[in-house]
Amino acid sequence: MNRDKIELSSNHKRILSVTARKVETTLNEMEEILKGKLTQNKTAQIIPVYSEEKRNELLKIIERIRTENERMFDELSLKPLELAEERVIKAKSANLWTILIDSSSVNLKNYGALPEEKAAEIDSYIQNLLASLEVLMRSENA
């Protein structure tokens, strides 16, 4: 279906671009789940419950939504978010650093008493993770 491009304000385009990105990201995640690509994580496991027939039906619907989202993106002349790989890795590393620091025993005490021996054990894990993350951060800056 060929339509004329719709002219929108930059504010409307920005919001709709964010919406389209979120739709695309969520569809990608659902597709990975249905294709069994996210069921083997250590920290979160997704238990398959759909029959193969139902799984295929859902994948077709997801593809239809994806096509509709892409059509909206094109016809509204929306702009993709462009991020340098380095910027994304730095931001994600900084986010992980914050999460790990907030998980140290000193900060966990805000959630209740923590026996000293358990605090030391937790801090050991957190310190190992932080040390490896620091290597990653130094490596990506080199």
C-alpha cells in the first residue's frame, strides 16, 4: 500500500521513534523466547509451554506486528537511533558497575541484618565481578 509520507513535528517523530524501537526490541525478545534462544540462561529460565503449532502461530503474528511497525517507521519518516558501539558498551559497563556496587554487603544491610561471614562471602563474589568488569572497561578504552 503506497501512501504519501505524513509530516509530523520533530517532537512527535521522536516519541514515535522511541515507540517503534521499543516495539522492535520487545518483538525480538519474544521471538528469541519462542525460538528457544533465551531458555538456557543461568539466572532466569523460561520454561517452554507452547506446542509447536502454537509457537509457529505466535511467531507469524509477531512477524505481522514487526512488518506493521516497520511500515509505520518508514511512512512516518522516523529516524533510527544511532549509537557508537563504544558508547553502548561504556554505558552498559557503567550500569553494571552501579548494580554491583549497590549489591555489596554494606548496601545490602539496608535490607536487613547480614551475618559477617555471609557479608564477606558476598563481597568476595562482588569484588571478583567488579575486578572482571574493570578489566573489560580498561580493555574497551585501550
